[in-house]
Amino acid sequence: MSRQEAPSAQVIEHASSLIGFDTVSRNSNLALIEWAANRLESAGAQVRFDYNESRSKANLLATFGQGPGGVVLSGHTDVVPVDGQAWSSDPFQAQIRDGRLFGRGACDMKGFIGVAMAQAQRLGSMTLREPVHLALSYDEEVGCLGIPGLIEEMRKAGIQPSGCIVGEPTSMRVVAAHKGGRIYRCRVKGCAAHSSLTPHGLNAIEYAANLVSHIQHLADEEAQVGKRIEGFDVPFSTISTNTISGGNGMNIIPAHCEFSFEYRYLPGVDPDGFIGNLRRFAYEQVLPRMQARHGDAAIEFECLGSIPALDDEDSQELKKMALALLGESAAQRVAYGTEASFFQEAGVPSIVCGPGSITVAHKADEYVSLEQLAACESFLGKVIQSLAA
């Protein structure tokens, strides 16, 4: 491996240490946050914490330099579980094999955080025209629950960055747009009865099937006549019903059915339009038929999670700078969501660019290549140098 393809020892040290913290989303991330804060503060950063309600988890915002503008380097500290996965080594003990750094979160996204933290000593000794902020969030993997509080902490501190780079794994390609997403749960309440007396009951599964069928109809409409943006793997908004449950036995008319569905929508699409259409169908066509037979029948919708879309029209200057530094000609568009759209929604132009491939994230033997870490180190070094006085 050439010197250019190898990251610094500091990057390996930081990334390996980060992997050593078991920050699966169900666990606290405080040990990692305290470790990172101590390192960054000792290098000269001003650190701020934003805790969840139970104070079991925290966001960290570390700032080098002063004043408005500058850039945020952002990453989430939580990782997905390893339960049931066949790893070749301890997932929370970083290992280097065949030019790759292995461990849970190596790719998604402790490799990027390690690269960013390795810049701390340099940042602490630099005179900056504009500040550099390192933002570490909690609970991204379970619905981006931590990032709103971190952004609110920035607002309260009067921090107004000119741009944000979220280091999700993109193989060091610039991603300037992604779809938004909403996850919903629907509960349908009918009336139980012995299956030999079918007319005495109200079959919740059958009425839920009416709703699922309408969701499929709306999905077909999106594919056929909905807005299209080329450059996405799937160039239109998608809707899918992904889980369903109901019933207690073969001889009981089911009184309850529950299903969940997902809407992944293009930038510029109003997500309220889809759910509004479905609600109208449910409450104007399905529910009246149900209540005509059983007055206590009900249909309930609940939004379980929401991630805004990332629109590349709002990050043109940042996108151009990143492409130039990386020697790339065009940015990418992806279907998955990231915390970048939350920064953009708060008025901070944002892109996604980080080491590793999304295709190995969340899998057993997750890894990031040392070559990718080196490329990220070079890129962030150039970004920081552009802010030097």
C-alpha cells in the first residue's frame, strides 16, 4: 500500500477506539461522547452537550474557531445491532485485515468520525477564518431522533454554518440529493365473533386489506404519472406496505389488524399529499361501511418517523467545492435518507460524503478500506485548509 493510500496512524487509532464502544442504538452512547469530548476539548475545541430526556444519551458539538460561517462535519455515534450475525471476529474490537478496517460501525459511520477527530490537533493549532464544527448525534439508526436537539443546540449557541458535510458511506462520492421518508402504522378495529357466525363479526383483516390495496394503487400512480427526477436508482416516489399482523386463531373473526407502510418521496414532493389521500379513502369510504355494521369500528393512523428530503438545489456552492476537491464531475442522488436533510431544513446547505460503501453497512464483517479512510483524510484536510486564515 502506497503512502497516499494509507491513512495516518491517528485516523486508525481514533476509528479503532470508536469501534470499541458498543453504541448499538438500544444502549447509552455517553462513554463514547465523554471520550470524544475530552479529546476534542484538550485539542482546543469548545464543547457543548445536548442530552436526551433520560440523560442516557447525548449529542456533542465541538467548535474550533469563532464567528459565523464555516463548516459542520457531522456523524452519528449509534450503530445497528450485531444480534444473529456471523462475524469472523469480535465486532466491537477493531481489526485490520487485507487493507480493511473491520468492526461494527467501521463503515457506518465511525470511520468518518475517526477521520474528523484525527484533525483535532491540527485544528487546535490553526488560525481559522471561519470555524469548523464537529457534530456527533445519537439514535440516527432508529429514526434520526437525536439530530433535532443537536441542531437546536446550534441555534441557541448562535452557530450559523455555511455548510455541512455528513459522512455517511458514499465511497467518497458527493451525494447532494436524497429522498425523504415517512413511516406510518395503521390500526384497524373490527369486532370478534366465532367464525361459524361470520355476519356477527367485523373482519379487521379484510378491511385492512382494502387499505393496503389502495396504498398499492397510490404506489402505481406514483410510478406511472408521478414526478420523476433522473439520477435516482428509482426515479419516482415509492410506497410499500412492509409489515402486517392480525387475528388470534382460525376459528375467530379478527377484531384487530395492524400494518406499517413507508413513503419514500422525491425532493419537491409534498408528503402530506399521499397520506391525505389515504386518510380520505379510509374515513370517507372504508370506515362508514365498517361502522354501518359495527358502531365501535375504527381506523387509526400514526406517523412513526419522518426524514425530510435533501434537495441539491439548496447546496450548489458546497457541492461545487466538494466535487472540485475530490476531482469529481457530478454529484449523486440516492434513495436512502440521512441527517443532512435536517441541517438543510435548518438553513444549512448540506451534502453527504464519507468513506466506505453502503453495501457493507449493517452486515456481518462490516468494514471500511484503508484506502477510503485515506481519501477521506485528504478531503477533510483540504476542506479545513480552505478555512485557514
